[in-house]
Amino acid sequence: MAETNDTQSGDTIHRGPPVTVGRYGPIQRVNHWITATSLILLLLSGLSMFHPSLFFLTELFGGGQNTRMLHPWIGVVLFVSFFIFFFQLWRANLPNRVDVQWVSQIGDVVAGHEERLPEIGKYNAGQKFIFWGMAFFIIVLIATGLIIWDQYFGGLTSIGVNRVAVLVHSMAAVLIILLFILHVYAAIWTRGTLRAMTRGSVTGGWAWRHHRKWLKELAGRGKIDPAE
Ligand code: HEM
């Protein structure tokens, strides 16, 4: 397990008042929201083709034919945009010893007893779990999705392989939807987190409370805006 340096190039403490801490740059935020929008469009278009009772959702995409044509292309957008984001963040998401302790104290996490937890770097074990989980399922979805993309790759695999691919694709989709719900719930439940992805910064208090090791590392490295 690696002892990682959790600070990233754009992370900076801005002197207040109030003190804020830069967490994501504008390009990273645009990247994140393209990823988020494409996943939402994929789950709507995917569910519309998953069961007849959800077929009405194809209306959002201009009917069944258009939905079938658009869904794989949106999948390509998700894959590309997620992995552009992934390669900027993977180091800060490497597991370390503190994560094991965080998981063993999950009761304290849920009960909000953060003072009993060790100091956390840029991401906690829950965020890392979602990060790697999303990466894994997006790879499974694109791989199985290409196999069942009849328009371009229809003749390349047998019907048996296609059947297995459809099943695995659907199962991965259900699991990534669950991860997505968990991610959005955690972002809303931990108050003050959403602004990291809207404004790019969090308050000094938020960083002290939830990611103290990250904040201390930034201060220790002098990543503080010069006084005005
Ligand atoms: C409406 C939907 C979404 C909301 C409200 C949302 C919100 C957020 C917020 C607030 C953060 C910053 C968390 C922090 O820095 O502590 C974040 C980070 C992140 N989000 Fe989302 N997100 C959404 C959808 C998605 C989707 C669909 C994906 C991927 C498929 C995704 C992938 C990520 C990743 C990889 C991070 C960085 C966290 C890490 O590296 O561990 N998000 N999101």
C-alpha cells in the first residue's frame, strides 16, 4: 500500500476571510460535468431499451431508432471524458493504511463522529471505492458495449458471445447506477462538498473537518496564495 502525497498541482489555500481551498480547476469541473451528463443520458437511454415498461423514455431522444443510435456514442463520450479525469486523479486515489482504518470505523463515519477518525488525505476510502468502481464498470461497459454495437461490429462475434455481453453489460449498468446514487448521495450528505464541483473550492472549515491531512500537506508545502 502506497503512502501517497495527496496534494495536486492546482490545490491551493486562499487566504480569507473566509479561508477557502481550491480543489478542482475549471477544466476539471467541465470534464466532471460532461462525465456526469453523459452517465445520466446513458442511464435514461439504456433503461428505455432495457424493459418495455420504460420504452416511453425513448421520447427524450427522439424515438426508439434514435435512442439506439445515440446510446453507444454517448457511451464513447463517457469513456473518453471519464478517463481524461481519471488520469488526473488516480494517484490521490491510491489506497493507503488510513483507508483500512477508515473502513474499520465505518460506524463512526455514518454516525458523524469524524473526530474519532484518523486525519484523511484528499479522498477518503469511500470516495476511492467509488472512483475505482466507476473506472472498473466503465471499462466493462465499453468493452461489452462494443461487442453488441451491431451497426459497426455486428458480424465480428458469435450470437453466444453477444448474449453473454448483453447480460454483463446490463449487470454492470445496474451496479454503476448504484455507485452513481451513492456518489451523489455522499456529495449532498457531506454538506459543503458540492461547491467543490461548482465553484472549484471548499471552505477551510470543510477541509479541516473532512480532509485534514490534505489541508496540512498544502500548508506544509506552502501552497498558499500570497497575502494581498
Ligand atoms: C449529478 C451527478 C453528480 C454530482 C452531483 C457529483 C458531484 C461531485 C462532487 C461534489 C465531487 C467532489 C467531491 C470531492 O472532491 O470531495 C465529485 C467528484 C467526482 N465525481 Fe462526481 N458527481 C456527479 C456525477 C458523477 C459521475 C456520473 C461520475 C462518473 C461516472 C462522477 C465521477 C466523479 C469522480 C471520479 C470524482 C473525483 C472523486 C475521486 O477521485 O475520488 N461524478 N462529484
